[in-house]
Amino acid sequence: MLKTRVMPCLLLRNRALVKTIRFKDPTYIGDPINTVRIYNEMEVDELIFLDIMATVRHTLPQFGLIEEIASECFMPFSYGGGVSTLDTMKTLFGLGTEKITLNSHAHENPAFITKAADRFGSQSIIVSIDVKKNFWGQYEVYTQGGRNHTGMNPIDYAKKLEQRGAGEIFLTSIDRDGTFKGYDLMLVNQVSQAVNIPVIACGGAGCVDDFGVVVKEAGASAVAAGSMVVYQGKNRSVLISFPPKPDLKRVLTR
């Protein structure tokens, strides 16, 4: 039985889906509602939506769009972007969001994680960690969509997030984002070994075998993919897709 979750990670910019490379140059992919319908037909288990501009622009989530997504989506989905109050979270859960992903606000106000977990339950709180290597090859945590480097080590940061009440960690390698080069196994392994909560690996997936490697060799609890499930190969022709279940079973069954 396949227990490892595999989820498309879909980036929202305004009302459109986009895809980035190393968190830069967002390229139009398509309409989020049509994409959800396609994933419904493919029987995808879970989706994650991240609004890449809401926090940067200091705007609230696009509640109307999220309501539309929820009305079409047959599978559970998570949402992140522009979430900084418990009232906003309450609204999102009321619209049908199953989990909420926090990033910049969780770093700026760690106590908010605890408040959110106490109010809604840790199982519904994901905290995202975006990581990039510095000039000396050391990992550093970034916020604000990769614009603000915190100087923090992702291993120590992950431990603090768990202590604060995070139920899962969404770990993205900025250096691997959109590259098809495979996950950063060292990064995923270090964070996975440091915490007892699930770690979702993101950034770099290029083929279905990459899922098996990051789970079996680096200890990821779940995997997310962006370019791999919206492009047809490295030529980046748009094609919404998802690996067949037999292929997933082959690489993920322990």
C-alpha cells in the first residue's frame, strides 16, 4: 500500500498559475480551476497552492479564488500566502482549505504558530522553510519568497518550528526549484533527522525515481513537485500531468 503522499505544488500569481526557476522569472502555466479539474480526473491525492505575491504585496489571500478551487477540488488541498491572522485562517478553513502553510509570518512571529496550532490543531499547520546555499556553501533560511535571507540554519529553525507546534514542514531548496536536477538530498536528510514531524520535500523533482530517492535515502515523509507536473520535459512545454499510480508504487513502496 502506498503511504507516501505525492502532491503537485501549484504557484498562484493573481488568478493564474505560474512556475518559477530558483524562485525567479514566474512563467504563466494556466488557469487554476481547469488545472484542478485535470488533477481530479487523474485522481491526485493532495494539492498545495502557494500565492507567491500575497505576502510580498501585503495583501490577503484571494478568498474568492480559493472558494472556487474548493468547490471544484475533489482532493484535500493546502494553501499558503498572505496568512498572518487567526481570522484569516478561520476564513480559509471555512472555505474548504484542509491545511494552511505559513512562512514569512511564522519567522517574524513564531508565537503565531503556537496560537494557530492551539486554535486549529497542529495537524492543520504546515510551516514552509525555503533554503538556499550561501557563498560558502552553507544552508540558510530565506523568507519573503526568497528575497530576505535570515541567516538562520534550517536544521535549528526546523527544531524551533516543531517546538512551536508546526504539524509538518514544507522544505524547499531554492537552488533546485524548477531545475529538474533532483531533490537536495543532504538538506532533506539533515532536516528530516532533526525533527519528528513529517517533512515534505520540494524543489528539483525531474522524474518519478527522484521521489523514491528522496524518501528512501533522505527520509522525506512526502514529496511535492512543480515543474515535473506542469511541463512536458525540460523543454518546458506546458502539460498538466501526474505520474501513474503503478509508477509511484514502484518507487515508493518500501
